[in-house]
Amino acid sequence: MNLKFNGAQHSINRFSRLGLLYVIALSVVACSLLVGQFLIQRHLRAQLTDSHVINVAGRQRMLSQRISKAALFLAPDQDSTARSKILVELSSALALWKLSQDGLLYGNDSLGLPGNNSETIVAMFNSTSAPFETMYASGREITETLRNNPQADYQTLKPNIVRIITSEAAFLSGMDRIVFQYDAEAHAKVRMLSRLEYTLLLISLVVIGLELVFVFRPTAKQVNKTINQLINSEQNARQLTKEIGALYGSLEKSYEQLSQVNEPVENPKLYAKADRGGNVTFIAENFSEMSGIRSIESDMRLCDLFPGSGLGDDWMDHAVEQVSDGRTIQTEVTFNGAENRETAVAITIVPIYGDSNEVEELFVLGSDITRQKHAERTMRQKNRAEVEKKINQQKFRSVLILEGQEEERKRIAMDIHDGIGQMLTSLKFQIESMDSAPGETHARKLAEIKQGIKDVIKEVRKVTFNLKPTVLGDYGLQAALNVFVQEIGKLSDTVLEFRTEGSMTYRLPQKVENNIFRIVQEAINNAIKYSGAPKIDVLLKQDENDLVITVSDKGRGFDEKIVEARDVNIDSGRGFFNMYERTEYINGNLEIKSAPGEGTTVRLTVPLRNSAAVEA
């Protein structure tokens, strides 16, 4: 008897080859459908254009009749009003007639005419060009004569009228032939589209037929052959039980010796054996002690060796299918062992081949990993508290961020409502109370209104700059901070000075610059609002490694414990918390130094190498 653990090398995987053929066939069908849809849609668009072309060609006949009718309306002894109406009608008909004729011949986008005529239609247009040109030239002469002299003698107009009437019949006959030819070509395109659809349908049917012959039929044969092999192997499995008994014993001893080499890491042992269908035929003593299973019951399958593991018929079917193809199965199973103890094992199911190179028996090899699983569980329990703590901290930070955003929205709304809204209301009442008579009161109220308008403008500018200056996205951080400091200085009583050191040769990503600007904005607003300092210094410094921004004042200062409490008390340090959160987001470092009566210094350091800086 030959023993093999890898049967995939002795035969070609026929199912893979059939699967490849099936995918190729489906791809051909899909391609034919896509090509068919493309061609059909193109023909449908062409048909829409053809119908429009036929309508315009038919309209040419109507326009020629309008021209003839307008010419016939001319008569001797007509007044200027009648002739003006005839002139307007004749001029408009001639212009549209000429435009449509040229569009049919050469194409016109405004009229939706492609101009891609067949040689037959071009020849027909050439045959109608003489009567068309005669009618058009005669119509033009009549309109020119009437424009120059609305009361021109009828005998002067009569030759052109006669030429229009005599040429109309030839033009109408030619346009009839052209319209019929357009219609015939459109029907020919429809017939060609129908033939194309039948051709694509035939291709799809042929491909499906080839699939039946070369894919599905061989697959069915191979499945039947495999099932017959399984039945034969099951019949021969019982006859080979006695012959491989000695092999089981030797493998048991080998695995026991291996397990004694290193006790902490147990080597695989033979747990059980089964026939090709997964029916248990042997249980090793070591696995019997571990699992508490003392005997083999009738119809016992491999999944029954692990009670409480959840392995069922689906797993068994999958396992038998894999092993029958010569593949091994490796998995970890947790089940209720002896005395209902939770036991974890790493098992490997190996196919055993006979002399006929067919899978005849299954070996179930395994290692006891209960200690390892208990150790992993203990480690997870040990780290659970720390993980939950980090999650709660993250949730807390998220809540603060959301609340900070909401507070910012409320602040903007209050700025607009309490500032701009009240000012505009006051202006409204002052305007309504003005006396129309000039005087000292009138001049005083005008001066108050002008000052109120200035205050509104300042308030709007303040709100706008508190939101975000547009110069930040256009020209970068240095320009934005410079403009912000200047504008805020104009709107407050505090002197602000902005200085830069070093060469600002790099621009940071937009998100990084936005967060830096917000941090500096918060620091400056806090200094203006709370420090009471007459002057605030803002320094922007950049070297090869870092970007450093410092906001300092000599004002009241505060207790640094407020900063330390930012993660505990929301109300005590919301602004500081937002500044620190933005700093962590851009991988920077924020230092806040302050003491009562000694002023405050806020220093933000952003490493350029971690911010993906690019040259400005």
C-alpha cells in the first residue's frame, strides 16, 4: 500500500479547465450583447435624424408653394400696405427656404441636419438645383425691387413672377423624389438593424450551444465518474482496515514520543480515523480520554467527535469534498470534552491513498491547545479594561468636538442676530423717524445713520474673518494670518503685531493650514477677550524641520490648572480642548504657559516632515 498526503500532483484539475471555458463563453456572450447594444443605439440615433430630415425636405415643398402664392398676390394698382405684407411674407419664406435647402445639402447644426447624403440623393438635389436657383433669384429680385420702391410697376415685377410659377412644378417634382428616397433609405436602415439583431441572436445561441457541448456535458460526465469512484472507495475501505492497523499504532507511538520532547507545545497526535465518507472507524485512546467518548456508535461521523462545537452536516459535506480531492483540512475546534470540560484542539484531516491512487481512509491528527486558548482569553480580559477606557475617552472627545462645533454655530448666529440684526433694526427706525424737511435734526440723523452703517460693515467683517478668510486657501497660512491680525486689530482696541522669521518656502496641506489657523485664531480671540493686555504679539517662524507660531501677551494671565482640566471638566476648558484636539490631529505640539498677573504664551509647533509640506 502506498501512502500519499498530496494527491493534487498526480492528475490535472479538470474542473478548473471546464470553469475557464465557461468563463470564456460567458465573456463572448457579454461582448456580443455590448456590441449589439452599441450598434443598435447608433442606428436608433440615426433613425431619429432621418425622420427630422424627411420632415425638413417635405417642408421645402410647402415653402416653395408659399413663395409662389406670395408672388401671385402681387397685382397692379396695389397700395403700399398690401405690398409691404407681401414683401414680409416673401422675404421670410425665401430665407427659410434657402437655409433649409443648404442644410439638407451640406448640414446645419441649428436645424439638426447632418448633411451626410447618399450619392443618389446628391444627384437628385443637383437635378433640382436649376429650378431652385431660378425661383430663389427671381424671388430675391422681387424683394429688392419692392424694398427700393413699394409702388413699382407691376410690369416690372411680372417677368420674375412668371419664372417663379413656371419653375415651381419642376422643383416640386424633384423634391417629391428626394423625400421618397430619404424614406426608402430610412427603411433600408431599419431592415439592416433587424438583420443585425438576428445575427447577434444567432451568435449568442451558437455560444450557448458550444457551452452545452464542451462545458456542461463534460462536467456532468466528470461528476458521475467522481461519484462512482466514491462508491467504489467506500466498498474497498473496510477490506483495508486490518492492513493499516499496524500503521495506526506506529503513528501513535511516534506522536507520543514527539509530545514528550517539548511539553508546552504539543505535537500532533492521531485522534481518530474514518472512511472516505467521514464515518468514524477508530478512536485513539488519548482522544478518548480527552473527549470522554469510549466507544464508536453506529453512523458516527467526524463531527460527532466534537460535541458542542457546532460542526454539522454542512461542515462534514465540505470536509469530505475537500479530502476526496486530495487536500488536507486544518482547523481549530472548541468542544465539550470529558467531564464537560471546555477543550480546544487544532486538528488536521489527512487523506490516505491506496495502491489504486484513490483516497481510501482519513486520518484525524490533532494537538491540545486548551492552555494556549486559556492564556489568550486571560490576556484579552486583562486588556479589555484598557481598551474600553480608550473607547470612552474617544467618545468623550467626539462629544466635546461636536459640542464645540455647535457652540461655534450658536456664536455665529448670536453675532449676526445681536450685532448686525439690532443695528439694522435701529437704522430702520431712524430712517422712518426722519423729517423730510432739511434742518439740524435732519443732518444729525443722517450722521447717526452713516455711523450705524459703518458699525454694520465692521460687524460683518468681524463675523466673516471669524469664520474663515478666503486668503487662506488662495495664498497660504502666512498671508492669512497677516490679514487676520490686521483686520482684527482694526476691529478691537488692542494693538496686534505680526512678525515672521525664516523663509516661508513651503505650503502645508489645506487641512493642516486650516487647523493651524483655527488654533491661532482661538489663541488671539482668547487674548483679546480675557487678557486685557494693550498689545498682543504673533510670531510665525519656520526652519528646515518645524513651523512654530507663538501668540504672547502681558495681560492678566490665568491658572494653568484650567488647561490641565480640559479632559475632565468640559466647561472649564472647551477652547483649550479644541486647540489640543486640532494639534493632535496635525501631529503637532501645543504649549500654553501662563500665570496670574504674568501674561500668557501659546506656542504651536508643527513638524514639516510629518505634514507633507510642498514648495509654495
